[in-house]
Amino acid sequence: MKKLVAALLCVASLNAVHAQTDENKMPALDKSPMDMAYFPNDYPILKTQDKATDPLIARVIYSRPQKANRVIFGDLVKYKEVWRLGANEATELDFYKDVKIGGKKVPKGRYTLYAIPDSAQWTLIINKDTDVWGAFKYNDKKDVVRIAVPVQTTAEPLDPLSMKFEKTGNGTNLVVGWDTQMASLPIDTK
């Protein structure tokens, strides 16, 4: 009888360990990890160090796909089609104050940022629909603003997809670069 009880306890504990392992298994590392950029640059660090002299204006959260020996623009990212401007979830753009883009007022809030790339220019789109995966359910009726911006060709390929804010006289540019293309979204904060 003692052997039977011991065997049952052993089986029960193995089942408990197996169930615990499956339930507690963490997802694998994403091939296109999320990243974010702030304007002013390094705002959270400056705030923590009591060195932030300007208020927080904007933040972008995006996934960073890699080139991985692929042809990016015109192939992986189709020309003249809406692109989530990254991988996985569509790129999110937060404004912490009202701004102007292309002369149009964009109220403070959280938005999705899309692009329609082409070889000479990109159409950058600020859209009200948030928490979406890709551009599969993109709805142009929820666009807040669209702006055409020229594409610059870089001397060296950029990998992975990268974004940063650059300070300008009127506010900032959100610079997006991947492979040999770069485009900037002008954001007027004045």
C-alpha cells in the first residue's frame, strides 16, 4: 500500500510540474522587438535625473524588423500600399500636447502612424484607430492627417528599422529609416 501511495504521489507531482511549466512558459524573443523614442530625446532619463528642462511632447512606440537579406521597399514593403511602419502591432504615436502636422491641428492623444511608401515620397498618416495589428483593418475614415514627405537615400543601409526625433526650429521631425530609405514627419509644436 505504501508503494502505491508513493507511486501516486510521484505521478501527481510530475503532472503538477508539467502543468506549471506549460502555464508559466514565457513567449520566445520576438524577431522584431519593440522600441520607443521620445521628444525631447531621453526624456525619461532626464526626468529621473531632475534634468528635464522641457516638457514631454511626443513618444513613438514601434517594432523594429530587420532586413535579413531581403529586398525591403518595393518588395517586402509594397509601394503604394498602406504599411504599419514597422512590424507586428501598428506603430503608435503619442502627443502630450496639441501639435500641427502639415498645417493641420492634431489634438494631444494617442494615434497610429502608417505610411504609404513610394520610391520618391512617402505619405505619412496619423490615424485615430489604436491597438491594431498590422494594417489589415486600416480605415482611412479614421485618418486625422496625411502628409506627403520626400524620401532620402542613405549612403549606408540602416538595419533594423529605426526612428528618432530631431529638434527643429518649429518643434521636431520624426525621422524613420530602414535599409537605404529615410523619411521625416515634420511636427510643429509651437
